[in-house]
Amino acid sequence: MNDLNNGIKLFAGNANPSLASKVAAELGAPLGKLKASKFADGEIRIMIEESARGSDVFILQPTCAPANDNLMELFILLDAFRRASAKRITVVMPYYGYARQDKKVKPREPITARLVADFIQMAGASRVVTLDLHADQIQGFFNIPVDHLYGGPILGQYFIDKGLANQDDVCVVAPDVGGVGRAKKLADMLKCPFIVIAKRRPAPNQVEVVEIVGDFSGKRCVMIDDMIDTGGSIASGAQALMDRGAKEVIACCTHAILSSPATQRLQESCISEVVVLDTVNLPEDKLFPKLTVLSAAPLIAAAIKRINQNTSISELFGQWG
């Protein structure tokens, strides 16, 4: 790959080919050649079509839906490159699937996020790169280096370009107590206050707003979260804000999972715009008029270059990290 030094090669599975192509373009080199298909019985077939011996290999494969297929494809890719004598194999997982199963909530529950980490290591990964983990402690599930990237600065720059910085009528909203840190960092970027929605979850993918802490009356509210799945939490939080005096609600996140019925729910909600990154592949049927998609490709490409050159990753984020 002629524009990349030190034997670096970027390969991609089937999880997010669009993002992989954008990252390759940012790096100034084509994607490595491989075929990822299936046998007649549904088993995954991987064929690497160029030498990887002695190379610094990067595999871009978010574990979004279908999560199990994409995970299995990743494990097989790792095994193939390990057996092909790659010098180092870095897994680039813009979205880390099963991240919400990071602890035991009830007796006899698995910690699936840890299990996935074990599989990745056993399959041959030397290093992992990911964006906005649902729980920071997942980094500790690995015994190999984990580079945790942040999508917040990309979102923040978008809102700065829209003129939302240094405005008296703007505030940032944490949709739950766990998102306070993320909301505070975006608020610092936009130079505005932040508020917190206190909520409870009576069941998975169900949410009930209990209280909203902070002043947001007459303000444009920017809600930030790590992911939007069914959209119920974001939509109900936005409605609570509007019902209690907010002027406008904009939602943003890094990972747009958008499980059914998210697209319809968000389009019909009081939210004026939904801003996301392209860490998860978004087919045409998941796009809707209120959706704005920003690319994480420049950030991922910059991280790949720095890993290859053994320079600092944290310098990419300034005060955010």
C-alpha cells in the first residue's frame, strides 16, 4: 500500500464497508484485498488475497447488527492474519458490541462484554481501537493495549460551526447520570451550562423521566449520548424538556444503532435534528429527514497513523480525553 509507511495494511470485513473506504481514502491507500463470504451452510469463509507477512495489520470491523455474524467474521479474520505471520494485528472496532452487558445486574447473568474481549485476545489481536465505549471499565477487560477514541469533539465542532457556541440560550443535556462527564465536556466546548435528566428503567429499552436538574427554560438543548438504540430514551427525554419549557431539542450520539422503531420514533418526535457518526453502517431504510451523519474516518485514520508511528493518541483530543 504505497502511501503508508512501516508495512501498514488496512483490511475490512463486511460490517461497515463505507466507513472502511473512507478511512482508506484518508490514509491515501486502497483497502487490503480479501474476500469475506459464506459457504452454502452459512459458515463464514475468509480468503486473504495478498501477503501480510511482517505487516502492521489493521482490521476495521465494528460489531454492529448482525452482531454475532460480524463478531464471528472478526474472529476468523484475526486467526487468518495470525497464521499469515502479520507482525502486529490491531482490531479497529468503532462500535463495540455487547458493551451494555458489562456487569451483573441480576444473579446468574453473564458479563458478555468481558467474554467478547477474551475472544478477541485469544483469536490473536495485539491491540484494540474503539470509540466511545458504553462503559469505560471495558478497557480493563483486555490484557492488551486499548486505544479509546472520542467522537465528542467531532460533534462539538459541528455545533460550533452551526453557531451554537457562546450563546446564552444554549445548554447541553445529559440524558442520564451516567452521561454527565460526556455532557460536561461538550458544554465546555460550546461554553455553555449543562443539565441532567434523572430517569429510571423499569425494563430494558424502557425509560421513565423522574426529574430534570438545571435551568433550561427557553433554551436550545443539545442532548448527547454514546448511542441511540430504539430511540425511546432520547425521545422521552426530549419531550420532557419541551413540556417543561425548552425552546428546541437537538440530539446527538456517536453510535446510531437505530433498532426498530427508532427511525420512525425520532422522525415523529419533538427533536429538531439527530446528529450521529458513521461508526455503524446505516442502510437506506435507517435514514430519515432529521438525521445528520458525520464521519469518524479522519479520526480513525489519524489514530491508525499514530499507532503505526508509536506516537501519542491522547493528543488528538486535547482537553476532551
